[in-house]
Amino acid sequence: MSLKDEPYLAAESVWPSHGSAFSTEVDTVCKKIEELRASKRGVSDDHRKQEKLATIWLIECLSLAAESMPSLWLALSKRPSHYSPAGPIKGRFGYKTVIKRVIPALANLGWIEEHKGFFFGPDKSMTTRYSAVRELKQSILENKCQWRRLIQDTSDLIRVFLRSEEERKRIATPITPQVTKWHNNLERFNEFLLDQAICLNLTDAALADLETRIKSNWGSRPDQKAVAINFRNVCLRRIFSLGSLSMGGRFYGGWWQIIPSEYRQWIAINGLKTVELDYSSMAIRILYAREHKDLGAIDAYDIDLPDPNAEKRQLIKKFINAMLNVRKGQKFSLNKEETAIVGLKKADILKKIQLRHPWLLKHFNTGVGLSLQFDDSKIAELVMLHMMHRYQVPVLPVHDSFIVRSGYEHHLESAMRSAFKKVTGRTAIINLESSDPPPESEVTFADGFVLVPQSAIDKLFKPSCFMHYTRSSPNGFRD
């Protein structure tokens, strides 16, 4: 995969943290800026303060890029318009400060590697990208296990896209009382998440295997976006589609949403074990509710296939949900390999579905799936806010499932049932996801998985220090 096709971290998406773990490196860069300054006339203390803040921010950007799994390049434009108040940086740091002062100082120290931007098509270009090297990279590796309280970017929490067959274009988010309420709710919930240490409790070797698995998928499918995990991505945003505030609206942005599902059982919140609960057949149950029907306790994806198994069920689930999402004029079919696994052609699958759910086919190819997602996003918001306000316990949403610290699963189940009933008027079926033994490894557990911020320690333990490490239990979790 070429550099232009690899995922990257956009510098404008990074906001500073409260305090910096790189004070020594920042001081070194600021001294280098002074050495390289052609003239010190007219350089005020405020000017030097801005240079220091820009240095802290840029090193933070390089740190986040290097910490990602797999590590990423940092994309940083050299165009002056990028740094204007109307540009992506939003005027936080000036062009001359970042590009003319901080970048040259980092380059002079030999702490960054640069790949200059270039055009590779009439209207396609690659932004200049950087990565930390030598002493700076070593400092980042030494500090990456430290929990730091990040600052939330509250300017862009509700996003609306105009999706068509040709493009996925962003449009301005309407300012309405409902949007303001959604924004305020999400801002409060994100601030709550930022007070938590949300990590993967895996051995170093298991993490390396996960990183290899993620990178091996880059470029494997042209329709699949390459991703990387960064454990500091905990703030959520709501994404709406078709230019409508009643289409979509699900919560995105948390790193736990992009890891392979079998790894979610090893998520730790403040060093504590977690469990995952999900709604059974949520989209179809919401549709049943709209038809004033009750699905009951049956498996909505059991359509009486010959020799049924988990793999076939998953493909039927994929087929039904895809048919609910595609709109008139669009087509969807399982590929040849998937069709062979199911053992039925598309027409036969449709007949089986009609026998199980006689009225369901009328919703296929209508795009109703995005409307169903709006309902499940309302349910998710109710669950998240209830658990935060009532129990001061964070839940991590994965669309129709939720991850919570072990011991609160019964409270979560009650909240999920109540929210579903409030939105749909019907009863939900809740499943507890099963867990497996941890991946085997002889390598000791990495420090970064059980970091606990002081705010969490104050609630659970006697306060001790700004961050807390523990490996007191054999599997790395605190009991």
C-alpha cells in the first residue's frame, strides 16, 4: 500500500491535553527556536508563549500518531489558509508559528521525518506528513502508557452528511432546540468519558498480533476504509445521513468500536473488568413495533435454513440489514462465497424470509434502515445518560450493544429495557455476550492497560497519585 492510501492522523483533529508529558522536549524545541531566530527584535513574551503552546500541541499530535496501532503519519498542511480563523486549525496556532518556527526547530533537532505533499491527480493531493524519530520517538514510547486528561473539541459533535451514489458530502448542521439538546447531552457524556481510563487488557504479544491483523487488512478491500486504533479516541459524535436529522444519528468515534468484536471482551475501564450486553435483532424488533406487532423471544434471523449454524445466521443477518438499508434502484446480494455457505440463492433466501416475517419484504429497498438507526440512537442516548446520571458509571456504545464495568450489568440491562420500551412501546430481548480465555502469551502485561485517572480512584479507592498502576490480579484486571 502506498503512503497516499494509508490512514493518517489529521493534525487539526487533535486538541491539547491538560498538562504535557513532554516538558523537557518542549523546552528543548523552544530553545532551538530561539537559536534559529534571525532577529530577536520585537519578540514579546506573548509571542514566545504562543510558540510554546504550538510546540506542546505539535508534539502531542506526533505522539498520538506514533501511539496509534499501527502507527500513523501526521498530516499537517503548509498552506497559510489552513491556519486562518476560518481554516481547519481554526486560528488556534498561526501559520508562521507552526510552519516557520516549530517545524524547522524539530527538523534541526532531527526529531521529525517529513514526506512532502504532492499532487497525484487533477484534483487529488497528499498533504505533507510527519513522523517522530530518534529522541522524540523514544520519549513518546516511554510516555505512551501515561493517562492524560484530554480536552474535548466541542465544536463538531453533531454532523450531517448528504449521502448519494456519487458522493458523501458534509452539509451544515441545522441549529435547532433539538440539536442543541443533543449537543449538550453528548458534550457532558464525552467529558465523563474523558475522566476514565479505557484500555485493552491484553499482553504485549497479543497487542502486537492485533496490530498485525489490523495492518494486514489495509488495502484488502477497495470498499473498506483502512483504520488504526488510538486509545485516546474516547469522545463520541453523532452522524446523520441523507441530509436529515431523522436518518442515522448513531454514535461514532470511540476506539472500541473499530476493534474486531472478539477483542471487546478484554476492554478495561479504570482497570476493571467489563461485560457487553446487546439487543437481540434490534432493527427487526423496531420494525415489528412500528407494525404494532411483537417479535417475542424467537430469533429473527432464524429463517429455517438447512443445517443452520452461526456462520449462516450471521450472513442472513447481514443480508436482511443490508436489504433494509439499500434504497430504490440500489441492489445488494451476498457474494459467491457467502451464497455457497448459506446454500441458497437470493430469490430462495427472500422466500424463506417471507415465510418467517410475511410483511418484512415490503421494507426492503426502501432505505428504512437509516430511520431504524435513528430510533436505536435515541435508545442509546437514553441508556448512556441514565447510567452516567444514576450510577456515575460509563457505558461504551457499539450501536446496539453496550460495554459496562462488571457488576453493573443488571443495572445496564434494566436501563436498556426501559429505553427500548420508551422509544418503541415494546419489550426488548437482551443478550449477555460470552467471553473467552485471554490470548496465551509468555510476555508480561503492558503497563498501559490498567491506568486509572485520579477522578476514578477517588470514587473507588483511597486517593494516591495522579495515575495509578496495578497488576495485582493474575490476568491484569483488578478484581
